[in-house]
Amino acid sequence: MANFLFVLSKNNNESATRCFQFAKIAHSKDHNVNLFFIDDGVKWADKTRSLTEKTATGDCPNDYLPYLVEKEVPIGV
């Protein structure tokens, strides 16, 4: 089992989607995962923010972030 820290520093839908996707993949493989939002990435901590904007590949933050929240993956801001 490995330890992963994913740092999101951009208020960018593509960056957030990939960050959440990689965190979900690592966690689902039983690795220890932590997320940390810094700089403009803290805007993703807003619970009223829409998570449904699609990326160029057709996925969105809402495809991954609810899993992380449900599994209580630590998210620091």
C-alpha cells in the first residue's frame, strides 16, 4: 500500500477532474489518499459549486468527487 497526496492549485475544471479521478483510482486500489487544495484550488471546496461541467474527454468532477467524499478521503484546504 502506497501513500498519495494530490494537490490541486488551479480553479480549472480539467485539472480538478483529473485530480479527483487519480485520487479515486488510487483509493479504490486500497492506497492511502489525501487531497489538499491550495491557491485557486480552494474554490473547489465550495459545496454550492457545480461539478457537472464536462471536460474534453466527457467526464466531470462529479464523476469522481462524490466517491471521495463518501469514502471520507481527507481533504485539506
